[in-house]
Amino acid sequence: MALKKISGNRLPVGFIILCVVPTLVLAVTFMILPALNALRMSFTNAATMRATDATRFIGLENYIYLFTKDKNFFKALWNTFRLMLVVPVSTIFIGLFFAFLLTQSKLKERGVYRVLFFLPSVISLTVVGVVWACIFDPRSSGVANKFISLWGAGPVPWLGEENYALWCIALVLVWQAAGYYMVMHIAALDGISANIYEAASIDGANQADKFFRITIPLLKDIIGITLILSLSGTINISYILSSVMNSGGPGNSTLVLLQYMYNTAFGASANFGYAMSITVFSLAVAFLLSSLSRRVSYSNENM
């Protein structure tokens, strides 16, 4: 009887509740309630996570100070914005480029290359940060400086110089995520008929023509989705790498939004209520990106 109901698209009410309730409980417990609590705390002067007798409602004071007087917030926002401009575009292009090469290549080792490119995305971000911090050590003993000294070049102050530090982190972000998006694009490329590339070859198209005139136009929808995902990932992952590699320095040159929120909430001069106003702003940005991603996905389904 149960099979007949399922096959007739008439699922039992109990089965529906069994599927929905656990997910709903988890979402409310770990997403909705914490978000509402963050919003509530952002209107207070709370110094810690737990409200005390000294905690009081201060209205929009945290937000007014955040958007009018906090130079560190604007520095962290500017750094995050620069990473969002550079990292997603670079990551998606590199991932798509190597996905195209591997799908078009006749190498027997294609599977090995896929694993090697994908490997950085499964390594712990803390390990990634520690390894690359050693590579970009600004001292002459750093791996990168040792390497360039072979050609007689002097040491470069990679993570020790404001003009270099943020772009070192950007490079690591691209290296870590490019393989992940490469695999996603390979799955999309498998949906393109080989006859299209064969016809292009007959017409005299080279690999560059196929990439820019066939692959990119046909994958513009999935590229849009992965770009939104990469934007969201850049916001989250940059916090971990910046904290591990350089602690936001030098001179806050690598300080990003989530890192500033954490430092404000749990640092030496903790101001949890103010940190929650930064959290609410970050949640609003994440919600905007998520809504944009769903809108792109919905438009793709109706094309």
C-alpha cells in the first residue's frame, strides 16, 4: 500500500513529517535562532556573549558608529571587497581553463591530473595557511625568497609588506579553490556534445577559438552560479587564511570582515554587541549573494 501511495505521488503525512521535522529543527536551532540572537545583541552594549546587569539597549548606536566612524571596519570591508573582485574571477577562469584542457586532452593520465588539481580543496585550511606562510615568509630563509635567490634576486617582503600581503593571500585562495571549481566545470563540459567541437575543428577552429567561442558561451549559466559560490567562499575562507598566515597584519592590510568581527567579539577589549552589528551586516551580504544565486539558478531552469 505504501508503494502505491508513493508511486501515485501521495506520500503519507507521517513520512513527510519524518523528513521535514529533523531538518527544520536543525535549521531553527543552528541558523534562525542564532541569527535572531545576533540581531538582538547588535542593539545592545553587551561586552560578552551573556547579558549582564550592565547590558542595556542602545538602539542604532552600534550601526551608526560602524558606518560613520569605524576606520578598521572600512579597512576590513575594503580588503574583503578587493578579494571579492579578484579571487572569484581568477578562480573560475583558471578552473574552467584546466577543465577544458583535461576534457579535450587525450592524455591517459587525465584522472591523475584531476586528483592533483582537486587535492588542495580537501586539505585543511589551517594546514594550507601554515604551509603558505612558510613559503611567503618575508625573511631571507623563506621558501619563496630562497627560490628567487637562485637567480640573484634579493628577498621580497611577501607577508611583511602592506602592498604584497593581501595579494599573497589572494594567490592562496585561488590555488586552494581552483581545483574544486575545475571539477564542477568538468561535469558541465561533459554535457556539451563532442560533435560541436568536431564541427568547429572541421571549420578550422583552434583550441583557443573552441574555448572562448564555444565553451564559455555554452557554460555561461553554470559560470554565473559558480561565480556566486566563489564570492561567498572568498568571504568565509579569507578569514581563516588571513588569521593563520598573517593575523590581519601588517597594519591591518590583510584584515577581512569576518576576522574583524571575531577580534571585536573575543579580543582583549571585547565588545560583543558591536561585533554582532558586524555579523548582521555580513549576514545581509551573504543573504544577498544567496538570493542572487537562487535567482540565477531559477532563470537557468526556465530557459
